[in-house]
Amino acid sequence: DIGALESPYDGSGGSTELVVEYLEGWNIVGLPLYVEDASYGTLFSDAVDGTLYGYESSYYGSDVLDAGNGYWLVFTNDGSADISGEAITSLTISLSEGWNLIAGISSPVPVGSISDPGGIIVSGTIYGYSSSYYSAVAIEPGKGYWLNASADGDVTFDEGLARSRPVFEDMTAGANRLTINGQDLYFGIEIPADKMMSYSLPPKPPSGAFDVRFKGNTKIRGENSEIEVMSPYETITISYDVVLDAGEYMHWVLSTGSGEEHTLEGTGEITVPTEDTFTLERKAIIPISYALHQNYPNPFNPVTTLRYDLPDDNYVTLTIYDLNGREINQIINTSQPAGHHSVMWNSTDSFGKPVSAGIYLYQIKTADFVQTRKMVLLK
């Protein structure tokens, strides 16, 4: 359990004042000073009654704030609270393995300066909340933060500590990005399994807050993934930055639960009705018409590639003829799905014997389409 190993304020020390700003709706707050009355109604007069929640494996209701603990709290509007008390200059917190909701001291502490002698803080997993989760760079007074621990142990916040933790190496720099109402998700790259914990997300906020994540409580996924959304809004805005191609004849598609599809290419922004889930997929680009393309290479010796497009599912034959119209080989004779297709011909006849140099015809036939082209075999 989270616990601050410090004495509460007894009113005998010097008084300090701090201003804690908050947004309308859900915030994560913490106790920034030792105070005589740590009830949330006294500290935050704009708070909604009955909305203070701490976390110990699950959310629990509370009336007072303890130093070192973070709490969810709802406010009726944007504003700030003036809090007076004794400064908290050093704080040691006992963490449990997994996610912990914590708060810091009376001055900002960079995340790299948290004393972590046991090395239990999972790199990259310190998050604040400002309408959506964000990766924190410092623990600010009066704010609460999520922190993921790989084991039980103690960490210390102290205003005099210099950097003591290694810099997090973020592997999302070259990934495609979705930003949904300000929260970033990444896709298109694979992260080593032993690094994935660094890209996990904290527990979902209480009902009524905004949250978005890939299924599995992570902010990065590969090519086919489900996106889970919590939103109090009727619509959400999704901006995208696609820097990694989906591949030849492929594209990235974001699908809504109602079946609407949005192709993601380059950069852009869409606004869509809020739904509980979206699906991000690599999908084949469906041609708009039938086509038989020129073989490549041409001339060739002894192998060439024949490409063709099908706008819908169809039964396809692809046949090689000589200039006298004699059938040399039938290399495709089957039903195929819509899409871009290719097949190689190795200059052999239907018996597997090499054919002589010369000009050959190749012809595609479907129920709705016939086309013939020439190619040149050199020896």
C-alpha cells in the first residue's frame, strides 16, 4: 500500500502557501503541504461531493487526503485552490508491485530525480492526467500521478536530489501516431516483448472521465488492434500522422463499431461520433476496375512477373499462348478474391519444359473481363 513515512502537520512549523490549479471534471490531486484539516471539502471548495477516490488494487472512496497518495476528484469548473500549511521537503513512499496512485512533495521533482534504490519503477510509466493521460516529466505539488512498480519497495522524493534514474529511451519516435482528444497512441512498429511494460497504461479513470487505449491497456500496437474509448463527449477528434507505409497495395484503416471506415494516409484529422471501440487494421486496397498490367521485366530471361487487378471476387484464368494462338501454359485457373495479384512465369510449358525464345501472349479471363498483352522471351 502507498504510505508516506512522515509525520502529519501539527501546526507548529512555519506556514507556506501553494496554489493548485485544476480543470473542470476529473483531476488527479495530491496533498501539497502538511495541513491541519486535510478533508477534500476544505482543501478544494469547488470539488463535487463524494467524488474523492484513492487506489489500492481498486478504487475506494475517501474524505481526506494523505501525504504521498494521489486521488481522483471532480471539479465543477476550471479553477485553483490556495492551500496553506507546512512544506513537505522529503517523502518516502512504499509502493506495491503494479500500479500506484501517488503524490509528491511541496516542490517539483523531475521524474529522473526520484530516488529509486531498488530500481522498481518501470521506465516510462509515470503518468499525469489533464483531460487525458500524459507522460509526466516532473511530479508537481498538489497533483497526483500513476506510477508502475515491478516489485514492492520504497522510493523517495526530495527537493535536494539530483538525477538518479536513467533516461527513458522512448521507442515510439518512428511510429505512426493517433492523437485522440489529446491522448497519443502509436502503431506500425513492433516493440520487443521485454520492453512492452514501459508502454502500458494505468487503470482506466472513474466513469465520466475521458480515456483511450489499445485493448490490453497499452498505448502501442502492431497492425490489427482494437481501440477502447471512454468518453463523456458526443464526438471525439482523431488526428493522425502516418510515417510508416502499410505496404504495397495496403493501407491503414480505422473502422468504427457502426462499420464506417476511414483511410489514414499522411497527416489529417477526423471528427467522429463517440463509440466504445474502434478497430485499426492493415487492409488491402481494392482496385476500382479490372486490369492486366505489362509483365516485368520485359524482355525477360527466364522469369517474369504478371500482374492483374480484380475489383471483386471472381473466377480467373491466366493463359500463355504463342503467336499462332496455341496454348502454352495456364498458370492461373481458380477463384480469387478482389485485390491486386501477381504470378511468376518461368518460361515453361504445361509439361514443365522450357519454351523457345520469341514473342508470347498472356491473357486474363473472368466472367466480366478479358484482356491480352504481349511479352518477349530472350535466350
